[in-house]
Amino acid sequence: MSPFVGILSLDTRFPRILGDAGNPESYHLPARVRVVPGAGSPDIVKDGRPAPALVEGFRRAAEDLVSEGACLITSTCGFLITVQREIGASLPVPVLLSGLCLLPSVRLMVGGRPVGVLTASASALGSEALRAAGAGSEDVRIGGLQDSALFAETFLAPKHSQHASFDAARMQAEVCRAAEALVARAPEIAAIVLECGNLPPYAKAIRQVTGRPVFSILDAARLVPGL
């Protein structure tokens, strides 16, 4: 049985384009997606743990993927950082549920300078999520996409309201605008970590417009030894 990356996915209807953490082709190894029924964006994108039934759904899905041969478990939503430790402790393989797992390492790479976090929703990314990632509010500067109608209506809305398609070029422009605003507001940031699994398709463009190194959950997956 060949090893593969197991992807825990929110229950959504928008397309997962190449580079999205929910697209198996985005990874350096074969990958499989397991959707957790009922885990909609509004249920997970918040500063706090998901409901117990959803946490159990993610745990069971992860166990199933490992039983099928997954050598690494990732996810499509960085807000699952709040259950990273719990789910990681229950599995025999590495678990990376969020790009925010990289925050401590990236801060060390840049000599302890502040790191920018680009997130789906800055208003939702609060102290509990940062604490779970091993960071404090003084360590990061947060920018979000919650005010972009295109982004919010595609990725943050309830499943039945989400866009079934979107213009990737327009989305990239919106994401880059948010990244530029973050750097303009906090020019001291030395790097940017992408919380959201929908943002890695635009990592190269973000680097180009901000002049900062950009890290995502896909980069974290490549760091796991032996994969």
C-alpha cells in the first residue's frame, strides 16, 4: 500500500483549485480527501473549538485515513489549530491541521521579529487559536479577507450559499490587496504565514507584492521527514 496524505475537509461546495489545501494535486505525494459531514465554514471559522460532535467527526475521519495508509494528516481549514494537539495525540502519524503550526518555526527563522498572518477572517482569529499555535498577540500581525465580498461569499458563507465557481484572477487580486494592506499597516513583519487552506494558490503572488517570504500548510507538509 503506497503512502498518501490524508486531507480532512470541511463540508463545502466551492471548487478546490490547484494549490488549495483540499485539492489532492496540491501535495508532493498522492493524497485523499475525507469530507467531514456538517463541518461548514461558519462552524469552524471562529475563535474556539468546534462543537464536540464535529471534533469527533474529524477524529474518526483521521483514524479512517490512517487505517487506509495515510502517512500524514492535514486539513483544509487553519482554524482547526484549536484541536491540533488533541487529534495529533490520538494518531500514530504526523498531524498538521493548520498553517499556523509553522508560526513558532517561522518566528525563529526571522529572529523573533513579528510575523504576519493572513487569514480568512481576522475578527475570528483570536487568542485561543493563537495560543494553540504557540504564539501570542504580540508575536503576530493579522490581516483578513472577511471584508472581501468575493472571498466571503465563496469561502465563508454557509454551504448552500457558497459560490459554485469563481474567477481565480479576481480572487488573487483580492488576496493580494489584503496582503498589501497588512504590510502597509505593519511594515515590521518579516514573513507571512497563511492560515487559510484556500490561500496557498496565491502564495507566489503574495510574495511578489509584499516582498516577504510566505508559508502555508503545503510547505509544512513538505517538512515532515521521510515523506
